[in-house]
Amino acid sequence: MNKSELIGAMAAESGLTKADARKALDAFIASVSKALEEGDKVALVGFGTFSVSARTARTGINPSTKQKITIPAKKVAKFKAGAELDAAVK
């Protein structure tokens, strides 16, 4: 499902217009992104938790040259599914 299909499904499920569903989805994405940028965690009970995790610097191998390279540390976004979502998928 891509973004436009998700917007259509949200509109059908909620009774909103597609334009309103697009605004709601865009607002949700912007709010979660801003919270993660600030280092906060976003927990939606039953659905899951969005958080930021730090990866340490590590050594890797360039597959084309077989030389060792240093991969720098960085922060990554993570999502952990909640119990209800996990049960729905099974």
C-alpha cells in the first residue's frame, strides 16, 4: 500500500474526504517526525512505539575493494509494533 492508497483507505474508513485524510496523514507524519527529531518517543497504545536509537561507529568491508572502512555513528528511527498490531498480523 502506498501513500495515496493509504489516504483512500483512511477516507473510506473515517468518512473524511480524501483531501482531509491527506491533511490528517501529513499532520501525523510531521508530528511524529518533529517528536523524533527532538529525541522524544511516540507511543500509540495497541499500535506501537516510534523511537530514535543510536548506532555506534563500526568497521565494515567495502564489497568491491575488500578494504576495511569505518562506518560512522548515526541515529536511526525505529518502530516496535504493539501487542494488538502484532496479534492482528499473525
